[in-house]
Amino acid sequence: MIRVVAPSRLHFGLFRVPVVGESEAGARAFGGAGLMIDHPGVVVTVRPADSWQFEGPLASRAQIFAMRFMLALPEERRRPFQVLVERCPAEHTGLGVGTQLGLAVAKALAVANREGELPSTELAARIGRGERSAIGVYGFDRGGLLIDSGKLPGEDLSPLLARVSLPDEWRVVLFTPAVAAHWHGPNERQAFATAVPGDPEALRRLAETALLPAAQRGDIDMFGDAVHEFNRKAGEPFSAAQGGEYASPDIAALIENVRACGVRGAGQSSWGPTVFAIVSDSDTALSLVLRFRSRVPCFVTRISAGYRTDRVGVS
């Protein structure tokens, strides 16, 4: 049996939102910054079986990813497996579930088919992930803080601009407010269609001159300020759709309340509703949880170093 434990992804925002019908030569679309965390994470196991079986949360999505991966193999190697999704957070909560589930399924099947050396970029190409952001693709293998450049027209995957390992003692508190997760599918497409692009170079400069240097120095205060500012500005193009810089007034209020506690690195991951707070140590994280847990579900997690694969028994 092969077990793959994949991280979850926080996304701080996109550099550049493309305008519908835009064809500017040499202009990179999307790009941005994000962080990989250990929990809630995705856990997938595969074992040989007489026929294909898919079980657990999001089993139907796991099946789609598995079939896409197997179609890339020679027909004589397409033996059936039992695929079990042991753990997986809900979709559309800002944690990059689709990409991490797809890569976990593909990695498990790759190891089972003696192709375990395939990098996440190749796995993503086989299962059709990385259409916009590449943070979750690179983060699956490498973990840490990641910045991707954005995609040129016709480019399959955004190039990786930078990757930094953050201090081991840093922690992330995740908040899951009771806000409807509706920024996906048609609503997401409409939000992109009505977006008013800001200055992509301003966000890129903020990432390169503030976010990245603070991460490299391990300066939690400067890093937190840069993350919050980047995250807030990245939400501005979608203000018309969201009614503000964040997905809802409740999320905006929660972020403000967390910041009022002296935590600088607070923001919304992707479309939300997940809110994150990056802090210096476990004691600070626990204190934050104790302060907010009666108002909103929250928990502490570590920054991830990437996926882990375990082989149990003989397959």
C-alpha cells in the first residue's frame, strides 16, 4: 500500500488579473505568492485491486485525477487500484484542495507504477492542474513560501520565481468563519470577468522588496505587514464582485480583529472563507486560539516542507 500525505495551500493573492480578450504580447497573467501548511492536508492511499475502487471524501474527483494519470501510461501498465481518500478538507475554502488531492492521487499511483521520481510539475501536467496559480503545484514538492511569476500566453505552468523555508518555530492559525463558500464555478468566472486590474508591478515589487527579504531574514513583523498589505491589495481588483477587498464583511471584520491583537500577518486565503494568521511561535498561536475559539472555529498548524510518501507492505 502506498500512502501520500500532502500539505494544504494558502494563497495570498495574484499579481495580475487578465482582462477578458486581452492579448498584450509578453504580458504574464496570474502569478503571486502563497504558503504551504501541514494541516488540514490531504491523505491518499492506493493498493492493487481486482477492479478500480474509489472511497472517501471527494472520491469522484479522485477518480477523475486517477483516470487522467493512468491514461498517460502504456495500456499494458494500467492495472486497477483501490484509491482511498483518508483525509481531505472541504472544497472551495481557500486551501487549494483540488490541486493537492490531484497531486496526491497522481503521486501515489506514480510510486505504485515505479514512476515515483516524477516531479509535481509533470504530475500536474498529466492531471490538468496549474491553469492559473502554480503555488500549489510547486508547494506540493517543496513546501515553504513560494512566489510564481505568472504565465505567458501559451505557457503551461507559471515559472517559480522564489521559494523560502520559513523559521521552524513560526506557526499559522487558521480560522474557518461560517461564511458561504460561493466564490467558485460561475461566480468565480464572473468575478474574473468583472475584475478591474490594478498595477501588477506594484504587487510584484511588494513581493520582491518586502515579502521575500523579510522571509529570508525571518523577520516576523515585517513579513506579517508585507503579507497583509499584499493580500489586501490583491483583493482590490475583485471589489466590485465581493463588495470589498475580502469575500465578505464578516471576513474583513475577523481580519481586523486578529490584527488588533498585535498579529500583523493576517489575511484571507484565495477566495476564502479561510482566514490565516502567521505568528512567531506556538505560545502566540495558542493565545490567539484561546481568544477566538468561542467566536469562530480555529486551530494551529505548522508550515509544511512538502508531501510525504509512505510504503506499507508490498504492492
